[in-house]
Amino acid sequence: MSHRPTLAVTLGDVAGIGPEITAKSLLHHPEVREHSRPVVVGDVDALRKAVTAVGGDPSAVNPVDSPADAADDPSVIDIVQTGPSLGHVPTGELSAEAGDGAARFVIEAVDLAKRGLVEGIVTPPLNKAAMHLGGHNWPGHTELLAHEFGVRDYSLVLSAGELSFFHLTTHVSLRRAIEDVTPERTLEVLRLMNAFAHAQGSPDEPIGVAGLNPHAGENRLFGDEDADVLAPAVELARAEGINAHGPIPADALIPAAVRGKWKLVAVCYHDQGHAPFKAVYGDDGVNITAGLPVVRVSVDHGTAFDIAGQGIAREASLVLALRRAAELAPGWGHVWRATRTAA
């Protein structure tokens, strides 16, 4: 890779496994720096604790004032301190301080991106309940990032290999999700998917839309939403030249996608996408946010309070997220322009 983009790596919830998987990824995987220049945005003391927990030397943590000052050395972890020290926060416990810090790290990373100091954001996990205790009432990373960047049209995307699941709704109740699956939202996400496909060099890539109800409603036997909401949105998208298909029963569409028939799938609610995706791909998947001006890639797991601080958390998903962000960042401007045009 001729250009190594600078990536802001937020530390996540310091009471969870975020700091230790960050330490392992950046100290035990020198290949990460073949593709990117990672700079952590977080807390020096919490990261030093994590480095110690994974058997490293805490002096490897290198505080810098700006990503421009980073040593970019495989033997050290460059970090921009954000806010007061969180080194005293106990691991494995829900903490308002940790929740506030996790949100603050994301906000600082967005600011660095807006100032042109980083070209992408990579996010270890935060804990939503802790973030709420800390005074940041967002459903999750995706919504916080969208707010900070000031964008309205966006989608959570689970990605593994060539397969991507775009979500019409994410961190809301199932009852709310059904209400939020509207023709307008469906068409908005189909436009994002089409723009994403164009930017990736596959302008006519077929898009499969999963049905909301069992059997995609079975001709209204199991609900009217598929016929009254999803089908009209698909027809509108096709009229715009988007190669959309559906609604297709999810229990047929998703297995076919896993077997390679579909590369782009729109799912209606969180668990319709997350449950099968995680069952099949585990640590081999990442979370991308489409619709932001810079690439954002996240691990596809939570804070794992039950094993935090023990140095045993697997870093594979974060290493993959760093690699995927490095691959996408140089061309992400094309994705951003295409999604803005589509919106």
C-alpha cells in the first residue's frame, strides 16, 4: 500500500477489553503498520494498565499532543490523552466515568477527522449503559458518530469478505424498529448501498432486501409491512436504476448471501442481521458506518466485562478492523461524495 492513512483508534470503555485488545493489536501485530499509522485517542494510564496486563512494558505508551507528533514505531503506542486520567477506574464494572470517557474519545476522534489530522476512525467497544450513566444518551457508536459529523443518512454495516449487511434500523426496541421501517428509510438505505457499490467499482451489484415478517409476509398472511412498505420502496429504487430485489424471506436470503449469491443485503432490524452474521463470521467480521465523511470501522463484539483486565481477550476483530479501515480510507472520499449525491 503506497499510502498509509492515519487512523484514530478510540480506546473504548476502559473498564472493558478495549484497552487490552488495543495494546495487543498495536504491540503484537507489526503488520498493522504496513497499512496504516494508528494513533490511539483515549487515556494514557488506562492503556498502560492494559499493556502491563498483556505482558508488555508500560513505557511503550507514548503520549503525544497530536497525531502529527506520533513516533509511528511498532514498539510503541502513540496516544492522544483526552480528558482526566481514568487509570483508577476498576475493570469489569459498569462505570459512569468510563462511559463518559468512551464517548469523549469518540468525540475527540471526530474532531481530529474534521481537522484533517486523521483519515479514519477505528473503534474498540464501548458499553451503552455506561455511556448513558456518563451523560451521553446515544443508542451506540453509530448514532453518536452521525451526530458529531452532522449527518442524517447513514447505516450500520456488518462486513466480512465481500458480504455486507446494511441495517434499516439498529439500536431500538423491536416494536420501535417495525415502526421505523418506512418506505422513506428503506429507499434511503438502498441509495446508500447503491452509492457504496458504485464507489467500490460494482455499480450494478444486486441488492437483496430481507423481508420484515416471516416468509416476507406470505401474501399478507403474516403482516402487511412487506407488501405496503418494503415492496414499494424496492420498486422506487428500481425506477432510479438501483438493482434492488425483494422483499425476500430472510431465512432464504441470508443463507444464500453467506453462500455467495448476494454481496449486499439490507436487513430490517438489529438481530435480523447481527445474529446470523456473528454466528457465521465471529471475529472475522467488522462494523462499518456508511454515510460518514471518513471511514469508521469497529470491532464486532462488546466490552466483555467478565474477562476484562485478565489479558486474555482476543484482538483478531480489532486487527481486522484496522486492516479494513486502512483499505477503505484512501478511497473513502469517493464513497462520501457518492452517498451525498444519492441523498
